[in-house]
Amino acid sequence: MRYALIHANVWIGYDTDEILENQTVLINNEVIEKIVPDGASIPSDFQVVDLKGQYLLPGLINLHAHLFGTGKPSKTLGGGGSQKALMKFVHSPLGKPVIDKMVKEHALTALHSGVTTIRSSGDFVYSDVRIRDKINRDEILGPRLLVPGPAITCVGGHGDGTFAVTSNDPQTLASYVDENYNHHVDCIKICVTGGVMDAKVKGEPGVVKMNLEQVRAVCQRAHDYGYQVASHTESSQGIRIALEGGVDTIEHGSFLDDELIALFKERQSAFIVTTSPALPLARLSPEITKLNDLCVYNSEVVLKGMIDGAKKALANDIPVGLGTDESCPLVTAYNMWREIYYFHKFYDVSNAFALHTATLGNAKIIGLSEEIGSIEIGKCADLIVVKENPLEDLKRLKDIQMVMVRGHLIDKPTYQNLPQVDEWLDSLL
């Protein structure tokens, strides 16, 4: 795995429009060895790949994804008999291979669409862990997966009955961290508040579920193991409890006041934006989304709170990251580019900053900026190639020509898309 990528226009990954034109990038196994102007000597044992003036970028990083769903609108996980039947199947001996196959397919789809690192956000019966292990053993060429196992919440919390394990006892909740540790997870996910599908009242999509004692018990145990804790949190009150309890990343988020800004800074926590589900669920027809009026209204509340909160976070130098919340209705495995585009469009940031956030910015939040997130000597060769300059139009990120993950080149990446979903989402651009 020694490659010389020649005639490359390189965007390093910093918050800048600067492009290094006509470069040769030498990849030695998994590592970027040299970045030199075209014409420099190339060792004879390096395979030459001519990019012909295309654009070489760091691989994209998705900080919030569930790998078990297709993204097609469905009411299956909204409760009732169909959800119970699905969960019974998932936990059966026959169900585990089926869910593992789906997780694998979605992880590979993400990779072929340019995502070289995924932090998943809660799974069924450790399915993400099993696929991560196969990738790490080189049985599958897949993206880097950072996995939490099942999410942890209280009885009736977000994910109860699906991708979360539950209890109201703080020590039992802490013991779930022990169980996840025994499965060698990479991080911990909790659900402090409810969400759009859980809400019972208009205007209250993020009802607090976990109390401070419960959150603190999980975070203390997780930090003892050296884990970051991410929390599904969709209200200001929930953010306060999450941060006071020790959460490292607030997922989705909401409106921020001065006290919450101070808590973010004190905790050195990050705000993870997931516009990809909120926007279509709030703005597309309920005939498409299959949501009732209550869910549509609360989706708009979540969207506005997330945008307002993230803008205040950015203005106060609080790290903001990007994730898609893949598997939610209308969020597919291949649409990280849309999340980046939405960030530019709705959060008033430049194209360069949006792309920087999805690469080096995201890498910093998960503590991997010394390994991934930018094209620099000594870093891992997680790279993508696009035809035209995405800093001029972020929609160009959907036209991936090549992907390299840990030095392995995928020359012609392909994946199965959902044309009807794409058409619906394109109407929001």
C-alpha cells in the first residue's frame, strides 16, 4: 500500500480557502509520508495515481450516527406493536446476523460516500461493536468506527425499548457502563432528555428524563474508564443537567443562555449539530415524513433551538461538531455532505469552516486530531477525491471519485442510493 497521488489540488483541512495546487502526496502504508510539488522524484515501489487536477481532501467525520436504519420514513420505531415485534426479532438468534448485515452495509455506504470515521450513537445488542471489530481485524474494509454499544437512560427515556438499556437506579445505570466496558466500547452515550417522537406536549420536545444524580453516576464511571460521554439533549434544562453531570458532548442541543455558555466552557464540552433529521421533519409534508402535527411542530422547535444554540456556541468559542443522526427518517448513510451544506446555509458559516468542522474540527472533539482530520505528514491516510473545488460549492462533495481509508484506496466508490428520498431532500437545498 504505497501510493503516489500526483497532480492533486490539496485542501489541507484548516479553516481556509487555500488550495495547494499541483501537489504529489506520498502514502506509505497507512501514513502520509510526503507532500511535495509535482515533479519531485517518486520511489519506484510507489503506485502512481494521477488525480488530473481533482481535489484531495481529508476524509469526512460523522460524529453522530445510528447504523441500524435505512433512513426511509417509517413509524416502526415510534412505539406500538410493530416496534415490539421488531425488537423481539433483533434480540433473537436469527435477528443478530440480520442487524449485523445492515450495520455493515450502512457503514460501507458511508465510507463510499466519503466518510472515513463514524462515531455511532447507540446500537442494538452490540451490533456496532461486532462490525467495528471485524473492521479492526481487517476482515472488512470499512470506516474507523467509534462505538458506545447500547445507549444508557432512565425508564421511559429516549431509546427505551429500542437502542437503550434503562434503569432509574444510579448504581445500575453505572453498571451498564461496566457492561459496555466489558464489550470494549470506545465511548458512552446517554439520553438525558426525550425527543421529537417521545414528546407529549407542543413546544416541549426535550423533556428532561434523567436526573442529575443519574447523569453524574454514569459520567463518573465512564470517566473512570477514560471514556467521553455524549448525551441526546434537546432542551436548555436538559443541557444544564447534562453539563453539571459531566457530559462531554451535547448532541442536538437547544437554546443557550449565559449560564449554559459558562458551563460549556467550564466543562470544555462540545455542541454537536444534527440538522439532517430536524430540517426535513420540520419542513417537509407530513405525508412524506409520516409524522403527526405534534411531531412536526416539535421538530421545528428542535431545529430553531439547535441553530440558535450552535450560533451562540460558535460566537463564544465553544467547539461545534457535525453529525447526521443517520437512521432517523430521511437521513441516509450517504448524506454527510448535506449536513455540511446545511451547516453553511443555516448557521452562517463559510464553506471552508463548514468543511473544516466536518474534518479537523470533528477530529479535535473526539481527541483524534493528531491522527486524522487533515492532510499532513505523519497523519493517517484517510482521504477523499472530488472532481471540483467544494469550497466554491459544498454540493460537490456528493460527487466522490476516490476514497482512501487507512491507506487503502477505493478507486471507484459506489453505493445504493434512495432516489425518492434524495428528491425530497433536494427540495430543501
